Amino acid sequence: MDWMTGKKLIIAVIFIAFFLLIGVSIGAVINMSDDEMKERSLKTLQDSEGRDNHYAVGLNLLDTESETVINSDEQLNEIIQNNEVTVVNFFASWCEPCKRETPELNEYALETAGSEVQVVGINIDDSAKNRDEFLDTYGVQYPVFELTDEKGMTDEFKISLMPTTFFVDSNGKVVRAYIGEIGPELITNYINYVKERQ
């Protein structure tokens, strides 16, 4: 009886060890797959040589007239010319993805302060009251502008969905564009892409 119990115990331990080993192996494969996917997406980004589905890629932002809302003594075109890469985020206070990404954009702007990368916001399709409440709620620290000719500019650059983010070189050229909520890792990848093209 004791021998049978011992045998069952040994078999149970072997099965548990076997399933633990399988679990660890699957976890390793999943983690490796995530890393490979990140590497593959960055490679795709680098291999696309600046081509993008967004109409604005290749257009120039330097002639865009704007007015400062907060956090800037410089005009938008001066900020663009004085930085290697400018991350231009179009947002509205009513936009849920904008609300989610703004804290990360704010943190990114603070972390890159003093470098040759600048985050700026352009508020569109909004009221001044709602915009100001949004900026106050999220404690936005980066420069925010509003367009002098909002309709003309949004029509020219085909900006219709919020948020939309442009990655602009020091000559004002839109090198990349991203529609939708954006996070720090993707921002860094796009910034590096723009730097490599200058």
C-alpha cells in the first residue's frame, strides 16, 4: 500500500514538473514573440522610407499660422526650425483617446525638455472654455497653439480624426503621421525615424 502511494506521488510530481516546464516554455515563446513583434514593427517603420498613408506626409508646416494658447514665447514655425524633430499633436477636449494620451505626452515632453525634440499641441474643433479646462485638468506643460485658419489648414492637411500626430523635421516637412492614441515607445520610434532621415 505504501509502495503504491509512493508510486502515485512520484507520478504526480513528474506530471506537475512536466506541466510547469510546458508553462515556462510557452511563457518564453510569448515573451520572445512580443520582442520579435516590436522589432518587426520598428523594421517595417524603418523600411518604409518615409512613405505613409496619411495625405500630410511630405507637406510643410512652416507656413502654418497659429496663435499661442499656453507655454510658449516662440511661434510654432520657430519651434519647428529650432528642433531636430517636433511632435505635433492635434487634439480636442471632447476626444477620449486625447484624454488618455495627454498625460503620457506631457511626461514625454518633460523628459525630453532641453533636447532637440519638442512636443507641441494644436487644439482644433473646440471651444476656448473646454480647451482651457482640458489643459488645466491634465496640467499640460508643452506649448499649445490654435490655428489662425483652422478650416483651411485641416482641409489642406486632411486632419479629420482626433488625435492625429505629425512628426516634423527642422525644415517643417511632415515625415510621418499617426492617427489615433499614441504612446511613448511609438513616439520614440517615429522620432528616431525622422532623425535618421535628416
